[in-house]
Amino acid sequence: MRALVINGPNLNMLGIREPGIYGTESYETLVRICQDAGRALGFSKVEVFQSNHEGAIIDKIQDAYGTVDGIVINPAAYTHTSIGILDALKAVAIPAVEVHISDVDAREEFRQVSYAGMACFARVTGEGLLGYRHALELLRDRLQD
């Protein structure tokens, strides 16, 4: 099993950006959590990708077609705005889990809409960085069914 973890805008600023919401751990810690969890869960490869650019995220999703078995995606701010990311996820039809570090459902009203989530079979929110491990577990379970 091969997984791709995609992170959207400003996640590279973890540890600096609003630590009261996103915590004090760095993006490098997030990458390590994903790779360690992936190995422990039986993935042969977990690639972690981050971009602040919507088109780069769409390109990465399209490039995943035929090369990965599942996607974990935190589109960040693009969650609430990007029909392009939704369409890319639908086009490749790779099983995907949406993940958010914070509990987006308890935050501002505009965060209540998730376009990307419409193409995902599961959603993990409010579990901090360990939510990525949970998302990878859900993905593994889906791929093993």
C-alpha cells in the first residue's frame, strides 16, 4: 500500500502560526508522524507533500493517479473554497480521507463547508497532529477491505 499525504496553505508554518489553535509542533514533526505511522500501519511508502498553491495541489492529486493507493488530505483554507481540488479528487477516484488539525466544526461559520470532503470517504478533525495517524488508519482499513 502506498499513501500520499497532501497539506495545503500555511501548514508549513506549524509551530509558528496560531499555536493556540494548531499547537507548537513543527511541520517536520507532522511529516515524521505520517511516515512513522505509515510504516507501523503497513504502508510501503508514505509521501508527504505541502503547497501554498492550489494548482500545485491539483497537479499532485492528478499525478497520484495510478501511483498511490490512497490519499490523506488537509486542504487547509482551500477546504472551503476549492472546487478544483474537489474535481481533481473525484477525477482520480483514489480513496481519500480529509483531515484537519483543529476542530473546524467548532470554528468560524465559513469553515463549515468542505468541498474536498465531498470526495472523501471519511473525515478526521480536532485531533491535532495525531489526527493524521487516525486518517492513515482509516485509509488502511478501507484499502484492506
